[in-house]
Amino acid sequence: MSDEVDVPADHPRYQSLLTRHRIEAGVEKGITSTQGLIAEGRGEAFDYLLGEETTPSADRAARAAAAHFLLAAHPVISVNGNVAALVPEEVVELAEATGADIEVNLFGRTEERVRAIAEHLREHGAEEVKGLTADARIPGLSHERAKVDADGIYDADVVLVPLEDGDRAEALGEMGKTEIVIDLNPLSRSARVAAVPIVDNILRALPNVTRHARDLAGASDAELAEIVEAFDPAAALDDAERRLREGAVAEDE
Ligand code: PTJ
């Protein structure tokens, strides 16, 4: 099955239909879980309420995320079944722009699905994909998401954690890792524990972080540290919540 769909580009819900199709194709290809369909619906509802655009506040978060990536000794991008279906090329581009590792980490982990996602990412240009060894565990987590590579997420200082529930995000925080979360729900636990919550659709957020990383490639560590320091995660969540309450037309900046 092709990754794209025959939807006329002038359809008013073109982007949303394309996104749904990618998730559906991901399920058919064995990379996305059926629960991923529910997660997609949830995300879509928040995106609709937030105005389906990158807000200035989410853009600042993306810039702070890029600065964290560039300052990190060992950044890792965590990939689940939804991320693999929606933005495989964009994951590879961000990894290239920041020197980050890519690691598959699944809530509904099966070895077959981990292998299928790793293969899918390689088809989209990834050279190395971690997560298959799974020779370490995140302490304090009983489910499958605890399984990580010793030289991947376990060793990372900065981890990008997109589209997931809050358990692992909390446990990673307890390990002292800096977390960057992409989640359209500003009330989600993962967004609330993140050093940098990016409340935006991953379709827009990931390329935006890459764009900022390229833009900041020549910046000094002091300049990057200043961007990191100036970012206020609580204010970013407040901005998004206000936008949800007051509507996309409300000027929240
Ligand atoms: O592939 P697996 O087995 O690791 O499973 C992955 C899913 C996504 C099924 C699993 O992590 C899950 O059930 O997640 P939740 O608890 O539904 O949380 C997903 C979060 O991502 C929700 O807060 C959604 O609003 C949000 N979300 C969904 N789609 C997008 C999104 N955020 C940004 N961009 C999206 N496209």
C-alpha cells in the first residue's frame, strides 16, 4: 500500500485526511498499533481546537528544543508507531541536523513491530536505528516501554518523547534526563513533566525543530544556553490552554 492517498489537494480537510490515511497505512504495514488510531483522533481534536497552526508559543518551544539538542552530549529521538507512520523522513532529517540517535520505543512492544519500524525508518534514509537490543531498563516502569538500549535512551542526556502517555516521561525525568515532548494536549502528563513541551502537531513541530537547529548551527554554547534559560515551560502550557479555552482567534502572545 502506498503511503499517500488519493485526496484532492483542494479538499478543505486535505491535511487531516492525509494524516488519517498515513496512520491507517501504518496499521496495515504493521508499524502502527490499532490504539494509534485512537491517539490520532485525540490529537486531531486538539489540533482543530488550537487552530491547526504553529502558534508563536509553540515556535518558541521548538527553538528551545533545538538549542537543547545542539547542547546535548547524547540526544535521542524516541519513535513509536504513530511517529513512524506520520513523519519518518522528518525524524531522519532532525537526527541528521542535530547528531541525535533514533530509537524505537513502543508501548505495545512486539519484536516484530520494532523490526518493522526500524526497517521503515531505514527505507526513509535512517542509517542506524536503535531499540532492537533493548539491553537496559528504565527504572520504575513495569510495562514494555521500560525496555531501552544501554547505548541509546538509557545513556541519553536529552530525549525527544513524542505522542505518548505520561508514565515513561515521568520515569525518564526521574533518571535526570531532559525531556522534550511533542503533544497536542497541553494537559497531558508528558507535556506537564517536560523541560520543553511543544504543543503542536508533530507534522509541523518536527520540521520546525529541524529548521531551528539548522538556523542555530553556528551559535555558541553561551547563545544556546541563553535560549534554553529564557524558555518557560509553564508559560508555554498556559498559552496553549488559553488558546483552547478562548479559541484560535484569541491573540495569546
Ligand atoms: O506505538 P506504540 O505501541 O508505542 O503506541 C503509541 C500510542 C500513541 C498508541 C500510545 O503512546 C498512546 O496510547 O498514546 P496516548 O496516551 O493516546 O497519547 C498520545 C498523545 O499524543 C495524546 O495526548 C494526543 O493528543 C497526542 N497526539 C496524537 N496525535 C498527535 C499528537 N500530538 C502531536 N501531533 C500529533 N499528530
